Amino acid sequence: MTERRRGRPGGSALALLVVAGVACVPSPGGAQVAELGERCLQVGTLGGPTACQGAAVATRLAQAGVGLSLAGGNAFQGAASTLGRRFGASPRVAFAGRVGVTRFPVLDRFGGNTGSSSADWALAPSFQGQVTVGVLDGFSPGPTVGGLLSLDLLANAGIALLPGGQGFQGNVASWGYGARVGIIRESFTLPGITLSATRRHGGDVDQGAGGLARVHFDDVVTTSLRMVVGKELMFGGILAGAGWDRYASDGEIRYVGPVLQVPPDATPLNGFDSSRLLFFGSWSRTFLVMQISTEFGWARGFDSETPLFQTVDEGAGSFFGTFSLRLTI
């Protein structure tokens, strides 16, 4: 077996700092739903939930659902180790295609009281293509321990098909980039452990129909951190992972009906963001340079900051599953 060349630790450490910088973007605030709810109640109708309060809840659910549909679980499906390099200075490259589906709660119709609101579950298929390049091989502190601070870079593009029956107006495309840093490369005795950070930029989203308001937000930016641990066994490769997502976008609540005492036209949602944890697992099977893999995961819901608005369970989690095919050369 050809011995891998050891990457320079200094370059890998710099790459690790870059990965941290991609993800650690300050959040503009975590209580925007509650703040909008207070504003709505001050100018609202009959002291109950108003159109813009419902739209604030709907925005957070839709924003998170769209972001999860585009991000999924593992940044590099079916593997817990970085690609590394092949022979000397020759990088290893992987091309992958992914088909997925995400189930998440939505508030698809919202008005001036709970009786004119409608909660539902959305089912969003998604498709994504990705290219991953092994940049650094890392170094080996011991005979059976390798890949420390190895590095992969990746780029992807995809689309999520948003269901019109739940008030969405059209689909959303995305493009993204990121990096994976190896902690330990998988060996005969050790599992692979990898950290990753990615960012995806989505297009405009409009949601809400049949009520007094609808929400619009643009450039849904999903920042994702992931940690995965996996091992190849006789029946295939298995891995488990955990992650954190932050969803952020600008937008506005657009009023489409006679909303009593609510400012006309629109209420801005600038810098609207939310974050949550998720967990996932996958199984894969490798055939020479080809691999197939399946993945299933769950993302936690949100704490309710608008207790008067009980038509949707904000604490309900979201579920996702994917199937991918990958060619590595």
C-alpha cells in the first residue's frame, strides 16, 4: 500500500480557523418572534393573535423548513472520513447526487384570530449535486492514527420543491460551499471522525394563502456545523452525526386583506433568524469507486414565544431522509 504524504500542520490549522469563521457569524437576535408578537398585540384586534403575529410564527417555521430541505444532514453523505489525496500531489475528487425529502410544520393560513388560521405539515422533495476535493492529507501522530487536520473543500447546488398546498408560491434553488476537517481518518482499528462547516444561499420564498397576510423572505442563508463518526463494517458503512443549523434572511410581512389597526402594506423582517440542533444516521455500500447511501434525521422544534398562538405546535420537530450516489476518482 502506498504511504500517504503528510500534510503540513500549519496549513491545516489555518484551514480550521477558516472553517470556524464561516460558521461563527453573530446572530442579530433570538427573540424576534416575541418582539413582533408584542408589537402586534399593541396594535392588534380584540387583544388576541393578529395577522402579523401569525406571520412571524409562519416565517420561522417556513424559513427553518426550507433551510433544512436544502442542507440535510452530513455534508458529505455516506462517509465519516475526509477524501485526502491519492498519490503525492494528486487530489482525490468526488461527484455526488442527492435526492431527499423533508417533513416540517407550517402555518399556511393566518388571520386576525385562531379560527382563521390553519396549521399543517409540509413535505418538500429536494435535489442536489456536489463536488468535493481533497486538499490536505493531514498527518499521522501514530502508526494506526492518520488524517489529523486533513481538509476537503466542497461546492454544491440544489433545489427544493415547496408544496403549493401549504401556501408556498414556487420552488427555491440554492448554491453553497464549505469545508470538512478530519479529526481521525478511518482505519482497521479506529472509526473516522470529521467536523464540517457549510453555508447555503437560497432564493426568494413566498408563503401564506387564504388569510389576511403572507410572508416573503429572500436569500435564505443556512449555516451548518456537523460532526460525524463512522466505520465500515461487513454489511456496509454506518455513521452517526449531530449538527447545528442557523437560518437567516431578510423579508417582510405583506398584508393582503383589511387588517384592523395593523399598519398597511408591509412590516419588515430584516435580519430574521433562528437556530436549532439536529441528529442523523446513515448506511452506505461501496462498490470500487461508486457508493450508494441512505440517511435519516430529525431536527428539534422551537420554543414557543407566542403562547396565545396555539394553532401550530412550534415545538414539533422536522424529519428528513435522503438517498445519494457518489463517484470518487
